Amino acid sequence: MHRATKIVATIGPASSTPEILLQMIQAGADVVRLNFSHGTADDHRQRAEFVREAARQAGREVAIMADLQGPKIRVGKFENGKVTLVSGEPFILDADCELGNQERAGLDYKDLPRDLKPGDVLLLNDGLIVLNVQRVLGNEIHTIVKIGGDLSNNKGINRQGGGLTAPALTAKDMEDIRTAMSLGVDFVAVSFPKNATDMEMARQLANIAGAPYGIKPKMIAKIERAEAIPALQGILDASDGIMVARGDLAVEVGNAAVPALQKRMIRMARESNKFVITATQMMESMIYAPVPTRAEVSDVANAVLDGTDAVMLSAESAAGKYPVQTIETMAAICVEAEKSEQSELDKDFLDRTFTRIDQSIAMGALFTAFHLGAKAIVALTESGSTALWMSRHWTHVPIFALTPRVGSERAMALYRNVTSLHLDTNTDRDTALQQALETVVGKGYASRGDMVVLTVGEPMGQAGGTNTLKIVRVGEPY
């Protein structure tokens, strides 16, 4: 069964062997995420090599995403590993403290006292602990515990409503970008961007670091700061795609606000011709259990129905007991949800204008295939832009994008309803079209007599050159 929604799987201790990676790719992983919050450069290098080899064995291209750590603001370490905070008791966050105790904790982010004022609310450990700021004295933040609990080493800190000034790119991130480019990654995910400038700076650094390797990665903005919401359109314009990073975002804006924000972000991304990933705790219970909860099934299905390009697994595939089974389960949920989706293609095209020839051809192919009941759309593409534009509108017609560029093939691994395939030639049009049809027929998506819509650029081999639409029946001359 054709699955339109893509799956991003994080790899870690539970999934870093070549054998498990191969099984994960065979189960449906389209993109593998390297989490640069954990592990060394050598760890990431070995895992990237394993991914490429597993993809080769599986017979398809799988993209690699480098996810930067960003300015994770944390408490320091404690003398005994953890303390228990009691509601109503005072507690001090001290930028000068080396080892914490029952009365105070150190800070990894030394500028935090400068960002706070009395009345601010701090959320620690993903919001499980709540502190009310009473006063700031030099490098000390004096608080009263509103909601207590166990606080252990290096737990995260958020300010309710956002407003922390930590830059999106740390020195570690800049070094990690250089490492990621040496690994040949396809996507770079930037944590905690506040505005378009953060993304423009990250892209510039990645392009410079990737130049010796001939790489220009696609840039993904992780939307997890409250300040990013009003700046969302600018961030979208400066990025290739976004991630709805529901963990830190929920802590800053409140859990109840996230579902509506998710729908809004997915809609805005698609309207801006950008891809979008929905992430965080999608199948959380499968870290320990072989089946998901009914709520998790609904969560994944609703993200699909919202129009997300991809759904993402974090600890479920990185550290969980059932990484392969989790991917299989998620894939099955996506397929079922897609069956019930209704196309609103005609409505989507109202009030739309297309000024580019290649974009007009892409939209014409989509409209024609939908109304003529074609079995497939086949796009011969250099950059993948034609496939991206088509994938922004939902139809039940699968899109096959054939390209001679491996980089384009991997980039399209994140585009909804697009199956990217390698094309051996990019010079002779008739040979290329024949290869394209044979590929689609060989994979069982069309058979003799079926209608297929083709798009191609003439002359071939030029990015942005798509200018021809053809409607053919398989087995008949064209």
C-alpha cells in the first residue's frame, strides 16, 4: 500500500547497529535523525555510514537529518545527583554555584538572571516543577516552589511565555554544523530559532561548511519558542521546512495551546510551499510497550489529517525496546488515516495565480491527474521543486519524482506523497520517459492501459526547466 506521509526515525543506543537500521528502513523509515544533543562526532560519523550502507542494502535512498542541540538552558549538577523540592519552600538558582544542594542549584546558562524579573514563572524538567521568581540578586534567582518534585542533574529550564535571550546557535552548534557537513547530511534542523535571521545565519554557516563537499543542505526550523509564533511567516520564508517541536513549545505556551498551533503551522507551511514535520511523544508509550495507546494512534492520525509531510519518532526509536515495531505501527496508522482524506484540490486552486512556467506545469499535472483518474504522476526533475509543489496539495494519485541527482532524491524523502527514484539518464527525453514509465509499472503502481501523467523539461538537465506535460496510457506509443 502506498504511504504518502513520511516517517523520521531518531537513532540512538537501541538502533545504531547495521542490522537494526536495515530493519527500520525496510519497515518504513524515510529519514534518519542524528540527535547532536547526544554522542560524539565519531558516534555520528559511524551512524551516518551505517545508514548509508543500510539504505544501499534496502535499495532506496534514505535522507539523514542533523538535529542541532541549540541553547538548552539547564540546571547544573547536584552533590547527590538530585534533590526533592517541596511546594512553598524557597529555592535559589545560582549562576556561581558549582554543585547544587537542597537550597540551590547551579546554571549552565550564566545569563539567565539578566533575563528574569520578579513575577516570572520558571518551568523545570518539561514543566513538572514550577518556580515563582521572587527577586533577582546579582547572579542569584530567588524563587518559591509552586509545584515541587524530584529535580536531578541537567534538567531543562523554560520561562513561561518565552523571552529568554539565549542565541539560537551556540559555539557547539557551529562546530556540529561543520561535522554534519563532513558526514554529507541532507537536512539540518535548527533548535530554538526566534526569527528569520537565526535561520539565515544557520543556512550561511551550513553552506560555507558544506562547500568543500558540494553540499547545500535543506534547513529546518524547529518551532519551540513562544517568540517564534508571531515570527512564523518570516521563519518559513527563510527555511526549507519546519518542525512542530511540541515538547519545549508546550512548556512555553501551555499544553492546551499546542494542538491549534500545530494545525496552523502545518497549514502555513503548505501554503508557503514548505515541508513540515510533526514531532514529540507521538508513540511515547512504545518506548516500553509493544503497542501504542489509543490516544497516540489518534495523535498520529490527526497529524496526517492536518496535512503534515512527516511524523517523527524520538526516544521511541533511539532508546526504546521496539524501534522496528514502532515504525511498522506508525506506518500502518498513516496509511489508514490517508484513506479517509478528502481532496479539496478544486478549492485549493481558487484565487491562485502562477507566474512560473514550471510551477504552472506542476499544478496542471496535479489537476489533470486528479480529474482524469490517472494512476500516477511521474515528474522528471533536477531539483525536486516540481514534486514539492505538487505535494502541497492532496490527491490520492501517487507522485513519482525521478532525478539524476542523489541530493535531490534524498531531499524528496520528506515530501508528502512523493516517491523519489533515481533516473539513469538526464539527456535523452524519450529514453528518460520510457525509463520512468517502466519504473512505475515495475513497482506495481500502474499496468497496461492505465493513464499516467508525465512532466519533463525540454531541453533536459536544467533545474527549474519543467515546461512539458504529457498524458499517456501505459503500453501505447507516446
